[in-house]
Amino acid sequence: MTIYLVDIEQVTHTCPAWPDEPHPYDTRRSVIDVIPGGPCRTPVTIRCGNVTTTIACRRHEPAKRQCGACRAIVTERTITTRHLTEVRG
């Protein structure tokens, strides 16, 4: 499994339409670290006319049919939520 470690920063605001419910209007995700899963264990052979090639299963199969090395897991390390008034200072 390839593991992606991500930090998320959300900036919320309160608009006149929903004065009691602040909601995010800007979300930023930063990839902090990637731990590779290694080479594909079940490569797929594809054909186009007379040309045949082998590709990693992550490029062809849905997630539930991918091998363990090709599956991706996203782990959220930190989630920071700030209101617009905090961002402006």
C-alpha cells in the first residue's frame, strides 16, 4: 500500500444567508510524506491493435481489485480550521 500523509487547512466564514453556521470556503491539502507500496504484484496486460504492453494494476483496475502494493491510503495528519477573522488578523 502506498500511504500518503496529508495536512488539511480549512478557512471558514459566516455569510448573511447562514449567520449561525460558519462553513469552509477555502480548503488546502498539503502532501507531507509518501510511503511507496513497491512494485505491482499483479500487472495487467493490455492490447491495442497489434501492440501489447504490461501496466501496473492501479492504472487499469478499480481500487477493490488492485493488489496490496498498488492501493493508496490517505492519512490525515492534522486538520486545522480557522475563521476568516483569524486569518485577516
